[in-house]
Amino acid sequence: MSAALALILVTYFGRALRWEVMLRPLREGMLNPAGLWDIFSATAIGFTAVVLFGRAGEPVRPYLIAKKQGVPFSSQVAAWVVERILDLLMVLLIFGVALTQISHSTIQPGPRMRLVLQASGYTAGLAGAISLALLLALRQFRGRVQQRLAAALSFLPERFANRIGEFMAAFEEGMQSTRTAWFAFLLLLYTVVEWMLIAAAVWCVLQAFPDTRGLGLTEVVILLGFVCFGSVLQLPGVGGGMQIATVLVLTEFYGISLEAASGIALVLWIITFVVIVPLGLVMAFHEGIKWRSLRHIEGSPSGFGL
């Protein structure tokens, strides 16, 4: 279990490394750019906000990084969008490959369920392709694209049109890292390594319980895929979707009792989500951040999360 804790904490540091890559194009000309520790601190506080506030806490991390870095908030919203797309691509890839290999696992569903699972795998692959196309489209979010969007919104009052124009300009700055081959490679590399560590942490947790100790790599990946999709529904303080997905997979696919599956789901949620909360609270206290002061940005756009 201690190995799972260590691996998950490393993934949070990995997220800070990946975000630092997306910040590099914005640092040119800055006298005192934020260091990696500042980004890690904002990451820990941001994910703590997600646990405490639910998905409404997603904007906290880009808000804090933008404040520390002295860049527009919308540029960090762009970085957050890139991060979410990269994570979604990895989840879909893992999930799709695992489900298409369902016949090689210990899962013994009926013919109809087997067909549904395999179809879900191919659907996940298609969704991944769409996400990749979206990422490539965002890379072209500049020049003529911005001009056409501005022209299409010209009917709005000047004040609103100017604000939207400023947002799009800052958003375009936040996408700069995806247009450099080396930065794009680093983003992909960090994403692959991060999800390998997450899968390893999940495997370590399952090894700690007798009922799941015999699960193979394919079974672990299938569980991870469902858990990631279930984590989209993140209720403040209690999780929710992740535990439900874990219990359903363990009971319906692997025949584990409801009591054992519920205990495993709770431990998995604590290891993957709640473990960052004490560190996030300490860092927020050290920086003098009041959680009440962060609530005003909860209405900012958030979206799918993993």
C-alpha cells in the first residue's frame, strides 16, 4: 500500500512537470517566473479543491498558476484544456485496448455483454481519435481562425467583443507549447509515464487484498478505465462515481462480494484522490490562502476530469 501512495504522489509531481512545459513559451521576458515548486504547490492545492468542492474546484489550479506566474487566467485555461485532452486520450487508449482484449481476460460475460463491451472499446477508440483531432485543431487556433471568430462575434457590443478578443488572444498564448515539436513530445512523454504510474498504483492497491490479488494486467487496466470514467462524477468530499464504478466492475465482472468490493473502492479512492488533501491543506495554509476566497472562481468553466 505504501508503494501505491508513493506512486500516486509522484504522479502529482509529474503533472506539475507537464504544466511547466506548457508554461515555457510564456516565460520569455519574465523577470521572476514561477518555479517548479510553485507549480507543484498550485497542483496540490488545486486537486485538494477538487476533492473538497467536487468538479467545481477544477478552475482553482489554473487560477493559482496564473496568479503565481503573472499570466492571464485564460492562458492557463488553455493549458488545462490541453492537459485534459491528453489525459482523456490516454484513458480512451487504455480502455479501448483493454476492452477489445476482453476475451483474453478472466471476465466471463454473456454473449450480449461481451458484444457490448467490445463495442464500447471501439467506441472509446473513435472518441480518442476525435479528441486527437480536437487537439490538432486547437494547435491551429491562431491567425485566420481567431480573425474569423472575431468577425463572427462582431455583432456583440464592443465591450463584450473586446473581452472575448482578449480571452482568445490569451488562450492562443496558452496553446504555444503544442506547436513546438519538442514541447509536444515532452507533453506526450509525461502523460504516458504518468498513466503508467497510475496503473502501477492501482495494481499495488489490488495486490493488498486477497480477493483481487490474482487479477492480471488486462483486468487491472479494464478496472482503471471504468474508474477513470466514473471519476467524472466527483461529489464534494465523498467522491461518488469512482467508488460506484469500482464496485460495479469488481462485483459484476470479477465476482467479488459487495462488502469486499466496497472496501477496495474506498481504499482506492483514498489512495488516488484523498492522499493529496493533507499536503494541499498544508500548502494552502503556508501560502495564506483562504478557501472561501477561492470559491468565487468555481463558476469558471470546467469540464470532463480524470
